[in-house]
Amino acid sequence: MNVQPADRVKRFMISKMVEIVVNEENIGKRLELMKRQKNVRKWRCSLLIGMLCMVSAGNSYGGELDENPDFLPMYRLNFAPFHESRTPELNIVYLPDVLTSSKENATFACSHGFAWESDTRIPLILYGKGIKRGFVSDGQASNEDIVPTLAKILDTDIPDESNGTVLSDALNGSLARPTRLNNNCSPVRPRVALVFTLDQARADYFSNPQMSAAWQFTSKELLEKGTYYSQARLSYAGSRTAVSHTVVGTGTTPGVHGIVGNNIKLGDSFPLAFNDDPRHSMNMFNLTAPSYADVMDLEQENKPIILSMSPYGRAALGMGGHGAAFSNESDNDIVVQLLMDTGLPYTNDEYFHLPETLQYANDTAIRIDQWLLDNYGIDIHNDKWTEGMIVTDNSPYAVPNDNVITGPQGSFPDGTTFSFSHHSVTPEKTVPTSAYQLWDETVAFPSNSYFSETMNTPFYQLWAVDMLLKTMESEGVGMDKIADLIFYNFKCLDKVGHKYGVNSPEIYTYMYYTDYCLMKIKYWLDKNVGRNNYLMVVTSDHGAHNAYEGRILYRNDLFEAIENAFGENVVLNDPNEGQPFDDMIYLDQEMLNERGATQADVARFVEETFPEYVYKVYTKDEIFSE
């Protein structure tokens, strides 16, 4: 296998200037490097103070564009202080309803990645042991605050690298005194902490009358009996999957953890931030900060069960961290991708663990199509997803007497009706037969898009949540005195939103299934762990905005304009080849210097050439000017 040698000292390092390379140095080198960032928390706070002065404007939450908000503090948190070499020369803030795409593939109904409230306002709910009941906080909160809060509640060390803060106003009086008992859970500490990311869930999904009706369980149980941060917002600009899930997992902003985009710049290349080089290898070495799972597990001598799961590797790895690669003393945590290509769970067992219960050889019914047919009566090869579909859950984890999912039956709360009918698999593609579940570079990866359309239905989510519960049950999560840690990503909410729109009939219908799945997870916890013995955190990695007719900027037009003005090949990255997105423009600085041009010259050119699409362009020089 093309991975780090087994006898090599496995570790990662935090570095201000050096790109991450796993080498022979001992993990203890981190201590020296950490001295360089001892003031990161204070630095982040000074930027957040600046953010308080920003005016939320020009988006679906309300406000007018003429308020001229300044997003520079958010961009600084996205790249600074440690990752100048990964930072693009141009960071474009498009207007709130703009979509960028190629001329051949303008297929998304919505997008994200911008600093506007539509993309950065998120729901944040804490519920369970140690949390105030029925409390709504209007205080500042962001996803980097989750890890310090978990560490406080579980009575473990906060990772040194974390620049988040404890959400202390959410904590009830039971956590007021120290209770650490030889690595065991005290009577006032949860037996398991679970973090759920509702991918691309806008904060207003819980307040918009046209959407909030889908969240009956979440509203009546988690919101009314937990703590809700009504003003939660990403503190950084990179509202994308890899970026935010790594914030959730590490308690650090991107300028510390190094995952500044779904793709990042390393030398002259632009690999995926995770799961690349080689592709699908579950590679996590671009992550330059420890995850909370890394630190907590090592501190507790590998006794906790650590589980991170998502249909996307970049979400599972961003939350789960380095696994056995963290140190010589670390073990293989359960970090699993629910693979679209095969409809099976998948990992790299060099660093992570695939439980026996998820291995196809031990249970052939776990493939997505067979599981859905056996447990829900859904034949995804032939059944379409429609607005009037009623699904009965007969899985081992179904909620007794509350296992029928009806959805809104083709009607919004205001009486507006709708209908739809969508394929549950990709037409004219071949049904996967591969049982490939463990990375092996000697075997060709079984790429297959047959189940990709399944991800645009609720059916993928039903299967994925059952795989989570199947794993939790087999591993005994929350069933001893050692606190366990679970991360799970509801990825398909993002897929449906991208394809059909942020307030579409499909996304509204889909949210009923998400709400049911959260209820189902709570039922399992109540039954197996015990009421008030667990902590749940529900958040989102980002929001989204719709792109309306005439609001698409074709990337070739943008890139060609820059190169016509400043020289052919001055733009280094090509989004058409899967490289960083169109708001992250990397430039050949030497070519600019030779032409007597600056980053600011290119930024002003873009603003003046595309005023109907571009609000503001921030340069690398501006971001690192302080």
C-alpha cells in the first residue's frame, strides 16, 4: 500500500509556514511549535470583535446591500495565521444570489461558500446531560466552540490548538464542580457525546413557517428541552464541507487546522483536502491540527469508542481526525465513509477500523439496496421518490408505534401544493457488484455512479442512519463508564438542496425524514444508554443560497478576462479540473511582478469588470497585513 510505513513514527505537526508532511519527527515537536500560537485564542477574539460591527446585508435573512459589510475578519480566520502558502491571491465575495459554473454544467439550483448570512448562519442546538432546558441564547457562537464545550462537559482536556470558547451559558449547575474519576464517567457526565451536522441546513429552516413544520420532533424535543443559539454563525468565510467539518472536529478555525477549502494548494498542485493522493485512500495528513477525537482518545488511553461517519470522506475525516496516524500510542478509530460507488461502508484499515458488523462478508444485507428492500420495502431499482410516498420503518431500530414517515404529502403549510417524481438510482448505469470496503492500492477503485441518484432521495439517509445505529449497538456505545464520542453527517440534505433548491418541495419533504432520523437516534439512546445519560449537539456546516435566472457567472468568462488583462496562465488553478472553487483564485505572483501589477490591481479589475456578480475581492496581502 502506498501509505506511510508501519514502523514509522506516526504523527502530525502544527506548523506556521511548513506544509504538512508526515515524517520521522516525534509528535513531541508539537510542543515547541505550539509556542508560536499561544495567543491564537486572543487573536481570534479580536477578529470576532470586529465581526460584531459587520452589518448582515443583501441576503434572504433581510437587510440592504448598501450597508457595505466588511468580511475581511472572516477571511483572516479562514487562512491566518498559519497557512499563507495555502491562501489564494484573490478571494471573491460574489453577490448573495450568484452561482458560478461552467457553461456546460450549470446544474445546481443553489450554492454556498460565501460569507453572507445565507451561507454562514447555522442552527446550533445542545441537548441532554449537563445542558440547560428550554434556553435560547442570543450570544455569539460558532462551530469551533463545540469542541471546548464537549471537553468541559466530558471533563477532558481542551486541545491546545483550539481557539474556540466554552459555551458556558448553555451549561447547567451539575457541571460546576470537578469530577474526573480516573478516566471514568462521573455520575454527572454523559456516557456518550454525539455531534450531528445537518449538511447545508440554514438557520431559518427552524423559523421559516414554510419550512419549520418539517421539524416536529426536533422543535418539541431538542429545541424546547435543550439550548438553542439563535445567532450562531460561522466566524470564518469558508462555508464548505471539508472546512466546516474540520472546524467541528478540531475546535479550531481553518487558519489553524489548514483545511482552507475542499481543495487546497500544496506546492504546484491542488489536491482534495482529504481522501486524495492517492484518491479514495482516506488520507488525512493535510490536517495540521489534532481533532478532539485524537486528543481525547489518547488522553483516555484509547478506551473511548470514537466513531465518525458520513457518505463523504472529507466530512468523516474532518471530524474524526488522524486515527492511528496521530501517534504511536493511538489506535484505529472508527472513521467510515458510506460509499456511494458500492453502497457499502468503507475505510482505510491502516489508520481506521471497519467494525465486523459493517463488513459485507459478514452481512450481505447491509448493501443499501438490499437493506432498504428488507427493512423499508423500498425497491430503489424501480421505486421512485414521490411527494405522496409513505414509508414504514421495519428496521431493528424503528421507533415502536411511531415508525411511519408520511411527510407533507405534497403541500406547504400555506396550502401551496406540489408534486414530484424522481428516480431513486441513476438511469442507464450498471448496478454495483463490488464488495470493496478497505482501501487497497493494488485493486482498482470501483467507481460507479449508479447509487449517486439515491443520495438525492431520503432513502440514502435511512440506510446511512441505520448503519450508524448498527455500529453503535455492536460496539456498545454508551454502555460503560468510559465516555464515547460520535460524529455523524447528514450529507444528503446538502445533495437535495443543491439539486432542487433551498426552499424547494423536495428539500421540505426531505427534512421530514431528517427529523424522523433524529427521533430514531434519540429513541435508541434512551433505550440503550438511558435518558439523561448522553449529550447531543446538532449543527450545520453551512447554509446556502438559491441562484436565480440570470445570476450565473460562467467561470471561463471570469478566468479569460483575468488572463486577457494580466497575461496568459496567470491564473494557476482550474476549477474545471476539480481544483479550488471560483471564489479562490490563485495567481502566478512572479508573472504579476514582471508586469508591474499587484494583487490589488487584479482585485479591482474583477470588481469593475463584473459588478453585477461581484461584491468585493479580498487579496492575500490584505489577509496577512496584520
